[in-house]
Amino acid sequence: MGLPRSHRSKRAPRLPVEDRLGYRFASPDLLRQALVHRSYLNENPGFDLPDNERLEFLGDVVLSLLVAETLYRRFPDLPEGKLTRLRAWLVRTETLARWAKDLDLGSELLLSRGEDQTGGRNRPSILASAFEAVLGAVYLDGGLEAARKVVLPFVERELERLHDPHQVLDPKTWLQEVTQARWKLTPVYVTVHHVGPSHRRRFTVEVHLGDRVLATGEGYSKRAAEQDAARKALASLEADSP
């Protein structure tokens, strides 16, 4: 596996990111390719490496597998749906961008002048893609075990930060993560109705996103009604996803 012979650098100097990764590449041009943003090739069409998008595609799959395996072993009592939500929370753009910053990938990215001048080295989407591309490069260079050794310390630290997996699995928390990631908006919960005596009052709550009502929930407390609304909103958004 690896790049064609013409793309191999027999005497290429070691990149600083290899020390931060804790992995030395047998084919260092794989790592260099992982740091090539497509904008760079627009300004340098004769550059001898392709952009990192194919490596990003591969790294995304490798990351998802390794995170899923870790969660499966670490939380034996969590059902499939909750494992899926926790995995998605771990591999979201914001998390991957933070991991990329820990590796200082931004300083080593090859970007166009325009991307560089407009903050591309700190842009979460670019950093997250670079992290996935680097992981894809590690996988091609050293196999699944090498990729596992690189990514598991990041996953373990993230789980330690989380403390309680149910913090993520809570529907309100999860809905906020989804809406922030997709639209940069925070859901707002509005109590629209309540009936019954004070000791058995039933609440009806709408969850709004901007001027849109995502869902309506009910419960014997405001919190329960909000959780119900969030759960229904998540189901609706998942059904609408391509």
C-alpha cells in the first residue's frame, strides 16, 4: 500500500507532526498528501501530490470503526441507538478540529493564499478534514493497529472529559449538538399549555429553531416535556436527512 513510486520521497525530512502523532511514516509523502488542501492545488497545479480528500474519505471510515469498537467494549450495557449517538458526538467537526489543533496540523497545512489569509488554518471544517486525512494516511502506511494507536489516546481523553456518557445521550443535549453543527442555532423550548392539578400537571412544550417549530412534546414536568419534544425533533431531523 502507499503512493506510486514517483510520489515517494526516499530522503524526505521528518515532519514535526510525526513526533506529535507518535508515528513515523515509512512513506512520508502519504503524510504530506494528508496536509494538502484542494485550494493549494488551484494555485499550484504542477504540485507533485494530490489533495487530501481521498485520504479524508478513508480516514473518516477508519475513525468511525475505531471509535465504534472502543465504545462497544467500554460501554457493554449501552444499546445500539445510544452507542450511535455517542459515536457521532465523538467524531463531530468540533471535536476533530480540537484534536487537529492538539497536533498543530494547521501550521503544516498547504493552503492557497486566500484560504490562509481568511483564517483557513484555524477553520474547524478544514482542521477536522485534515485530522481524518492524516488518520487515513497512517492506516495506509501502517495498517489498522497503527491507526488505533494514534487515535485511541484522543478518544480516551475525550471520554474522560465527558465523565458521564448520558450527558451526551440526553435528547436535549443531543438536539443542541445537531442544530449547532448544522445551522449554528440553539433550540428554544416554549411551554404552550398545561392542564391538571398542581400535583399531576401535564405540560405541552414546543421546541423552536429560529422561526420553525421542530416538534411538540408532553410530560408531567417541564423537563420531561422538553425531553419528549427534543426526542421527537431528533427523529424528525433524522427522517429528513438524505
